[in-house]
Amino acid sequence: MCALCGGLGGDEHWTDAVAREGVYTRNADPVQRRRERALRVRVANRALKPFGLRLADWQGASFLLTTLTGKSEIVGDLGHLWSTAERLSGRLCDPLDPDFLARLDANHA
């Protein structure tokens, strides 16, 4: 993803489907966009569970990342998820680690 997209694309993150001129989205319907956002949260929670973290939608505008002990932090968009996860958990959270991906696939099968 281009680093300029956030600055030139408005307040929305590229993962959020936004209906406006010049932006392609197959989901112009707000209900469908909300449904996709909920799906992204469910997928993120599958990946965050091994780290003892949980993500929740925060009024459709941000996300709330919480540890098992109750520490929490607002995450503006999914682009900041893993850095916030590392800060909250105090450990490295590499979603591209091959061992992590293998365990995720095994648990999903």
C-alpha cells in the first residue's frame, strides 16, 4: 500500500470500503460496509487470539484492542493493529511469521 494513500485519501483507511466519487467499492450500501467491517474484526481476532488480544469495533470509526488483563488502546485503523498489539502485549507480534501462519492454518482447518 502506498504511504501517500492515507494522506491523500481522506480519513478512511484503505481497508474500509467507502462510497465516494473516485473510489471503487462494491459495497456502497452502509449495511454491507458494516458487515465487512465486522468480518475483518472476526478475522483479526482469530489472528490475535494466540497473543491474548481481542479486537472490537469502536463505533464504526476505530477499533478497540484489549488484552486478557484489561489493558486497552484505541486503534485508528488496521494498519496500526500489529504495532499496537506489540505495545500492549509487550512481545513481538509478527503476523507473517511462517510458524504463526502454520498454526493459524491448523487451527482454522
